[in-house]
Amino acid sequence: MDPLLSSLCSICHIDPPKYTCPRCYVNTCSLKCSKRHKLWASCSGVRDPTVFKPMSELATPSGIDHDYNFLHAIEHRLERSEKLLVEDVDAISRSELKRARNGEDEEEWKRKHEKEVRGEVCVARTLREMKCNVITAPKGMRRNKENTSNWSKRHGTIHWQVEWLRGEAAERLLYRVLGKQAIGQAYDEICEEERILNLSPEEKRADKKRKAEEFKAAQARKAKKARLEQGQLPELSTTSILQDPERGTWDLTPVYMAIPEVPREDSPEPEPAIPERNYHLYLHRPLTPSSFPKILVPLDPEKSLTDLLRKRDVLEFPTIYVLDNPPEDLPEKFMLEMHYLAAVGKGVKEDSDTDMNDSSEEDTEEGSGSSDSDSDESMEEGEIL
């Protein structure tokens, strides 16, 4: 007797079924038939936890297992998402996650429980004085993690994290610079550290010996200069210089002629020579339209970041390009800020960036000053009349 079709595989109708689809309960006999069923019926094969269950099936072992697996899957997905946010991406801390679950407002909680660190207050005050706008990246982003700028209590200035991009290949280097330090001197120190790291053991010993000799010579010059400034003379012998100790005769030579002369150096010490730099420094202007090349601002290597970052926008920390090309011979992928401002129109205020041109402010100040002077002159003329 032939078996009924309902007792065979619903796809091939040849063999008896071995598997049941968890979603639509279709019986299949093999993996091939199961894949064909998913393709034909557009079935995902995943159990639907929201499907209606009659009351008679809820208090059964299969119904309890169904509810337990559903709740366990939710908890497992929550744990994975928390691990991803806290440990892998480091977007938030566990305390912040806990406060978010309890529905507490983050800003209100900070005002109640956290006190502002003194260094953060000093940094905020200095930035306000500089009129420098520091744009913070979202927490967990790479640039936010790399920002180690803080307040230097010893030097009384901001210790900036600086991104150095060298050459057209943009070799990236992170190095911290004090706000009061000349930017050219800071880059020379970076190059000197790299030179020392690349020295062989013999070259390191020779370099250390040379520096020790230079230090001793500098200390000797400093001590000699101090003696000359105080007017100290060499110690004299207790024996009278007017009487010959062997014959007992007296020498009538004046005393000041017998005192050995102290060499005097009228010429001051030569000032250290300014290092010859064969590179040019440029500050990258952030948040400009993508249709333009990278906008660069030429920097004076003798100025500090406190002066160079006045009235400018900074994305977490400044980015400085170190190029061999002078401003008049930049590669095509770079553009000077003055040319960029001329291209977008002088005095145009874009939504994506701030106006960093100080000349417009000076023009407005001059214009206001001239208008004030004109009004004063008219008042004086009125008084005379």
C-alpha cells in the first residue's frame, strides 16, 4: 500500500520527512529540500516568538521552553550590545550605561555629583581668552581617544596634543607641545629625538660624551662670568711681595704692578644661532567643504600655539603639516587659506566653518573708528556754529 502524500516530504513527495521548519512547520526530508522550501516560500527558517499561541499550549513543556528561549535570547543580545559599547568601542562607561538605564539625565547628574577639575577650568579660561573654539568629536571616536591635551600647572599653559603630518605622504605623528613653546623649536626637538633613537650604540656613546663636554664648557664659562661680575681677584700669598725673602731687600715696585692681571671679557657671549630650517609649517583649517582641497595656513615657526590658535577652530587638537614646499609652491591637493577665502567670497560666513580672517575684523574696527571720528567732528562743528 502506497503511503499518503501528507506523510511524505512536502517538497519532493518521495521520502518520509525528517525535519520541521521552526517558522512555518513545513516538513522536509533533507537539507536540499529544506533550502528549496526557504527559496520557494521566502521563509527565513527562524522561529517567530510573537506568533499567537492558544491557551492550551502555554502551560505545556514546549510552551515554557518557547518563552524561556525568547527571554534568554533578549538578554544575550543586550549583553553583547553592552560589551560592544563599553569594551570594544569604548563609547560609554558602565556607570553612564547604568544611569541611562535608570533614566537619569547625564548633565544634571554631573552638576550634582562631579566637581570641575582645576585643570579643566584653567583650560576653558585660556581658550576663552584666546577666542579659540575647540570642537569635540563624539565619545569613542579615534580622535577623541587620542586627545591628551591638558593643563600644565608648572608652565601655566595648555599642553596641546598636536597631530604632525610630514610630507605629501602625510606621515602621521602625535607629539605634545606646550602652548608657550615656539612651534619650530618643538618640531626641532621631535627631529632630535628621532635622530637619537636611530643612532647606533657607538654613535650614542660619542653623542653623550660630546654633550657632557659641552655642558662642562658652558658651566665653566658661566662661573667665570660670575667671578668677573663680582670683581673677585685671585688670592694673594701671605709673604710680603715688597721684600725679597732670600736677600731681605725691599722692592719699591708699586703693589698694583705686582698683582697679576685678571683677564676681562668685555664682549658678551655669542647668542645661540637660530637653526636653519629647510621645511615649512602649515596649520590645517578643519570643517571646510569637500569640494575644496585641504586648506592650509602658513605658520611662523618662532611663534607659539597660544598666538597661532587665536580666533581659530580646532577639531579636538591642532593638525600641522610639515612640507618642503613654500606657500607659493604648494602641491595641487593643498590650498592656502587666503585663496580659499577669496574663492568663497570675502566676508561670507559659512555654516560649516567660522571666518578665520582677522582682516575683516580690522576693517570693521577701522570703519567704526572712522564713523566715530566723523560724528565727533560734526558735533564739534555744531558746537562752534
